[in-house]
Amino acid sequence: MINPTSKLSISGQAKALGISRGTVYYLPAPTPQADLDLMKVMAKLHLVHPFMGQRQLLSQLHRLGYEVGRLHVRTLMHRMGIRAMCPQPGSATSLPAPGHIIYPYLLRGIAIERANQVWALDTTYIPMARGFVYLLAVIDVASRKVLAHKVASTLEACHAVEVIEQAFRRFGVPEIVNTDQGSQFTASEFTQAVLKRGCQLSMDGRGAWRDNVFMERVWRTLKYEHVYKHIYANVREASEKVGKYLRWYNSARTHSSLGDQTPDEAYAQLLPSLERKAA
């Protein structure tokens, strides 16, 4: 966007773009190691006690010997994309950007019994040796099959679009796509990618933690069975190893809720007959 070799000065280019000249020279500072260590502890506490909000997490951290304030805990929760799974007014991580359209929650009271009936899309925090990344994934709710995923360093709508488009290309089009109210999912770039396929778009209600519980179960399984047993050196390694686990999860990990089938087996069985023949 800014061209250092242009005849127009940096100040002039910044003014023309309506941005501060300081932002042109700004380099983001790396996350301090103390914060990275704290985030790892908070992530594990959240998986064991998902109902804990800022105050309860703060209390647990104090008991573990961490000297940290509530505002700092709130900042780290926002950065990690975690929130308490209990009725609440809403949190910054699940709120849309101003002006974004919120779509109604469509799954309440319906039986999800078919593959490609409902897909769910969500984001979770993945710690590394230094720093962290986000994992976006699309799952088929009926079969728990992970249809597509991506490891990304930011929470932007372009990553959500890439993942959902990958799932569309590989598995067709579902009846409903469900997300939370995060800005990456309420952005028109993402909503139009879903709606133009003829899908209905559903979004979790604010403070309605049960609306997203099927994704939370997948995240819990992934983190306890794989993520917390490894230390990823970089984004590439995180992407490769998480991808390898998810392929195993789909093809080899059985689920008692699926009658001891794997997600791949359940997905194939739960496809409507016409789709099964086409596949």
C-alpha cells in the first residue's frame, strides 16, 4: 500500500490513505515470554473449567502464584479468543465489528441427524514454544468430522473464507452453517461466501454458551490428546502436526456417541442416499 520508492513522500502517501504516518513505521512488538507462559496456563484452566470468567481465572492464577491483574487477564482472554461458557452479557472476543449484520440462531429445537445438515465453524488458540497461533476448523455436526481447517496467525475474515470454501469444494453445500458472533464471521466477506452458496447462516446467541458446545468438545479432544503433548517450534510445524492429528481423528478415532464409529465412517453413513451415491 505504501511505496517507499514513490516520488510522493511517505507523509503524503499516508495522508492520501487517511492513516497516521506513525503506523507506517510501526513494528508490532513480540508477546513477552511471561505472557506466553501465562496464556498456556489459562488455556489449560479454561479447558478443565470452561465456566470460569475473568474473576475466577484471576483467583486460580493467584493461587498458582502468578501476580497478575484482572485487566491483564481480560486482555489475554481476548487475545486467545476464549470466554466463559456460561450465561453472560457477552465478551469482546465474540462481538461483531460495528455495522456487521448478526444472523439469528437456527439450531434451537431441531434434530441434527444427517451429514451436511449443519456445519459449524469456529476458532481456537494454539500455543507454541514462542508465541501462539489460531486454528480455524469446519466440522459436520452430525458426524463430528473435521471437513477443513487452517492454522493462521491472525483472526481475519479472509482465513474463515478460505476454510469454508475448502469445505465447499470437498464436501458440497450444507443446509446450515453455524458460527459465533466473532468479527471474522460477521464480516460481509464471510457471510456472502456462505449465502451465495444457498446455505442458511446461523449465529450463536450472545451469552448462549450451549449454542457452540459441539465445537468446544472437538477443541477439548484436540488439545488434551495432542496439542498439550507437543511444543511447536513454529507456525509450519504447528500446522503440519495439527493437520496430521486431525486426519487421524477423522479416520481412526472412534466415538462412543457415534456407536464407536470414526467421524469418517459416521459421515459416510449419515449422508442422504442421493449424496452417498454421488460420492
